[in-house]
Amino acid sequence: MSPPKRTPETTDALRASLVDHARRLIARDGASALTMRSLATEAGCAVGLPYKVFVDRHDLVVEICHAEFAGLQHAFDDLPARAGHGTVGGNLAWIAERFLDTPAVALAPEIMADVDLSKAVAARAHQSGSGPATFETAFARYLTAEQGAGRVASDVDEKALAFLLAGAVHNLVVSGDAWPRPSRAQLRRWLDSIAGTISPQ
């Protein structure tokens, strides 16, 4: 008797589970450690199982990025609700670090170096409506909310500042070792400094 066919729901659950294992593998050992074989070992499954739901590693990387962008979108949506709570610099650091801590950052050099992979990741982000492009919008919405809370000066151009903040964080993602990255403590100090310059005087 042949084994029962996997339902779409079962396939989706398996893909999500393997993506979670892949994220943990990347966080622990780096992006170069991610292979279909190492993923199977991490997940404790047969070597061939990842190939049942992913065409190849390329397909897996696209799915990892999609999952990370979806998670980031939830954080972006939550950011304006932080207005009036904590500190402006702390809230900016929270969303910046949430972005920088994703496995997608470790995969960025590989994605940028592979035209086909880059296009596939961008197409999936465009299709889902989530991705790095929404980072700028998230910053702008948050700054507008802080203006309403009276913690950012009303004459601050929130869209222009959001453009600069998003560009700076995105540069840390894609530039890799070619650009000296600040420590997290330094990043927080800089964002605190920016928050001080845009607060009502």
C-alpha cells in the first residue's frame, strides 16, 4: 500500500517547521552552514525530507526570507503603538535590532551576489506585501505617532527622517564586512542622540 498523500495543510506545516529549524541553524552556525543535509540533521528527519517540500536550497532561502519579512511586518505594525511609551531612541533601537537580528541578514550577502535568488526574494516580498521596503513606512508611521504624543517636534519632516533611518539600517544589512558596523550599544547611543535632536525644544 502506498503512503497517504501529504495534504496542502500538512505540507505548509512541514515547510514552516523546517524554516524554523533553518533559522536556528543559521543563528547558531551561520548562513554557510545551511545545506539541505544539515537542515535534515537539525530537524532530526530523513535527508530526503526537505526535498519533499523545497525544490532546493534556493527555494528554502526564499522561504526563510518570506517568513522573516512576515514576522518583521508584525513588528512594523506594532511600532506606532509604542509611541508615548519607553523612549523614542529605545523604540527606534527596538525595531532596528529586530530587523538586524533576522536570519535574512546573514543570508543577505548570498542573496545580493545571486541575481536569480535576489529576484526571487524580491518577487516573493512584492507578492506578499511585506519586505524591507516597508521599513521606511514603519519609521514614518511611528514618528507621526510620536508627534501626536508630543515627543517629536511638529516641524520634523517624518518622511525625510524615516527615509534616512531606513536607509542607514538597510545599509548595515547589505554592506556586509565592507562597511564597519557599530556595536549594538553604539547604535542605541546614536539613535538616542537622534531622538534628542528631534524632541520638542
